[in-house]
Amino acid sequence: MNASQILTKIKAYPLALGLFGAALVLSGWAYYRSGTLDDLHGEFDTVSAENDQIQANVKEGINLKEQLDQLNAAVAQFKPGLINPSAVIPNTQYFYDFEQSTGVQIIDPGQVGTVASKDPAEPSVTSFKLTAVGPWDKIITFLNALQTGPHYLRINQINFDRGMASHSGATVVQTVRVYLMIEVLGQ
């Protein structure tokens, strides 16, 4: 076929040629859009998930102010129970104060060390060692006073040793010696 024959065929069938050209353009457009359709579905899913998250945040954030006030009140109640690790004398005096209130003898309370937290918002842990001597019932009173005192502490290690028996008239009083390692939360 030469050029004049092709031109004659085109003039003989103009409608068919126009529809073929339109079909060719539409198929090219569909091919171009087919690659972006999957991307658009993925983007729609991402935006829908973000929208769901934002709606959940709005729903959960309704009482946020009240919850924040409750949290700040709890932190304000928590802070007075923390010791200052650098205040060695008041920390030691805290344990000596138990002598009068519980009737035990406190021997050599000492601050062993402090482990600071990596996060400044978290409390540090200060370790103490001490020995308490007294009758069994007063030792129990002392241990109870330690656990229910104003500071947040944990008895990490405890060893009991039977002390000397003393005679007070007709009764025999057995003393107990308690060795304690205590961890206290600090600022």
C-alpha cells in the first residue's frame, strides 16, 4: 500500500477512523491512570487512618484538663516523700528520730550511696545501712514505723541477730539486733 491508497481508505471511512483514534486516546489515558489509582487508594487509606486517630484523640481529650489536674495533685502529694540525697545530716537524723518514738537504739546509720536516674523526672534511689537494737516488740514497732513513715522506702536486706538477755526483776528481756539495708526514693 502506498500513500495514496491509505489516504483513499481514510476518506472512505472517516467515522471509523475517528472512533479508532478516540479509543486509542481513551486507552492511553486509562493506562496512565491505572498506575496512580493504587497510589491514590494507599493515600486514601493513610488519610483515613490519620482521621480516625484524630477523632479518637478528640474523643479521649474531652476530660484531659481534669485528668492533668489530678495527675499534678498526685505528683504534689508524692514529692514531699522524696529525700534530698545531698542532705546527709537530715537523712541520718531521720533514722535517729526513731529512737525516741519506738524505743530502739539506732547504731551507725549511714548513707551508702545514691543511684541517680538517667531521666531527671524519675526519682533517684539512695541506700542506707543501719543497725537497730532493742526488744523484739520494739523492733517490730520500729520496722512498722519505717514502712509507714513519710518517705518512700524499701527494706532491701534484713538480718536478725539475737542479742543479750537482760534480767529486769522477775522477767527476762531478750534483745534483738537488726541489720538493715534500706533504699529510699530521692529527688
